[in-house]
Amino acid sequence: MFKSVGNLIKSSNTKHQKDGTVFALQIRQIAKSSIRTVCSDLPNEITDKIKVKSAKNGVLTVIAPSLVATELQMRAEGLIEDINRQFGQKILRKIRIKVD
């Protein structure tokens, strides 16, 4: 039976598989949600410019405009904690922020 990517990402039984595309998509989706939560005091126009690029080997790569990148760097620990909490286990140890 065919399952859409959206259903696979939301599926809780794949959250514990630490390899593959579905796992990376889950991390990216949770990271986007976490950025909105942790940076809720910033305007939506700014948080919309923050892009989650990749998640690999415990490192999340995020691309952001230069002024926002500095703010994200200061909030990195909170983002890591929130993402790990939402995922239910320690999957991230570092956030790499690249300037767009």
C-alpha cells in the first residue's frame, strides 16, 4: 500500500530509525516547528527566511540571513533541547548556522 511522504513523516513508528530519508525529513519538520516556538518573539517575516538545510550525524545545518544567524546562535542550546524533547530522544548535539 502506498503511503504519502507526509504520513510517513508523521508516523511515530519511524521516529526510532536513525537512518534514511524519512528520519531526516522528520528532524527537519520538527526543527522548523521548534524554530517557530523558540523564536516566537521574532516576526514571521524573519522566521520564514530561516531554512533548515540538513540533519546529519547529530548536526543540524540551518541557513539564515546574517542578522538572524547571530540571534539563532544565541538560541542554539534552546533549539537543540526543544528538538530533542519533541523527538523523544537525544538526536542533535549541535546546530551549524550558515549565513545566507
